[in-house]
Amino acid sequence: MSNAEIFFKVGLMGFSLILFAISAISWKRIRSQRLLFVTLAFCLFFIKGLILTVGIFMDGVGFEMSTEAIMLDFAILI
């Protein structure tokens, strides 16, 4: 596993967690249904990043993705 792959897996998890937290706080204040969907989408990205990151430390746990696919998810979040 390359350093770039580890960076993007951990970065995907961390960045999506930040976006999830910000959108959840915003949803709590506004209570907009559209913002709820955005919050759920960021939550799913966080869960995906968490599973990928756990797979770094525990062999056989989680799932594998190509580095290009992880980089694309990271770019989508940006």
C-alpha cells in the first residue's frame, strides 16, 4: 500500500467528517429537508472513509478501492 493511498484514505475520512459535522450543525439550526440529504450524504462518505481507513490497520477488514477511485471521491468532496 502506497503512502499516497494511505493519505487519501485517511484524508477522505477526515474531510468528510468535518463536512458532516458542519452540515449536521447547520441542519440542526435550520431543519431543512434539503440540508438533511446533504448531511446524510456526507455521513455516508464518512462511513466509507472509516471502513477504508480501518482496512489499512486490519487486514481482511473493510474493502479495497483503487487509489484513483479514492482520489475521485476526495475531489468530489472538495
